[in-house]
Amino acid sequence: EAAFHELVLRASDGGEPARTGTARIRVSVLDANDNAPVFSQAVYAVRVPEDVPVGSTLLTLTATDADEGLNGDVKYFFKKITDKALKIFHLDPETGSIRLLRSLDFEHGDSYEMEVHARDGGGLFDTSAVSI
């Protein structure tokens, strides 16, 4: 709710005349890792033709984290993926985009299912399913 608080402390003695002093106090509140990343969708599904060019971005996953700094820095990782699919698709850990590494062949695979983690700098995560 607030990144910092500013206070003024005033002290006075009991004398006549009273002597006083003031001090400004600034309290910085550090953001704890109390929020996990959240994907914008529980399931991402995309249909692509088998002749889509190698290097094409097929979809981009999006997750947000309400924390600040390292605790709000989201990275993307494959959680569950077959060895075959790992050779075909690349997930950019920074952007969440899934790119085609090899040509698709409908006869050798007409669909691919995988799970992706969005993890923050404090280790909290969310999971989303991906269907291509």
C-alpha cells in the first residue's frame, strides 16, 4: 500500500522555557514475496499449419506478479514437455514466447501438449497448460 512512511518526531523538555528538538524519520517498506505470478490464461491453445516457417513465434504466454523488484521478476520454463516437443519448440524465459525450432510434420505429430511455469525471483510460481 505504501513504499515508505515519513514521520516527524518532536521532543520537548519540561523546562521554562521549554526546549524542543525535531527529527524527520523515513521508514522504507521492503516488498515481501507475498504474491505468486499469475498467468493471464489457464490454458493457451493455438492451431498452426504444418508449413509455418521455422523461427516463427507461435504464441506468447503472459504472467504478472504484483510484487516489486526481484520478487516480481517473472521467468518462464517448460515444466512438462516430451523430448520430441523439446526439440521442436523453444520457450524464451524472459518474454514467454514459444518459437518453432524445426518444421512441423502433421503425419509425425498433429498436436503437442505441455505445461509451463511462470516463476518469480522468490521461487513462487503458477502453471499453465499449452496446446499446439
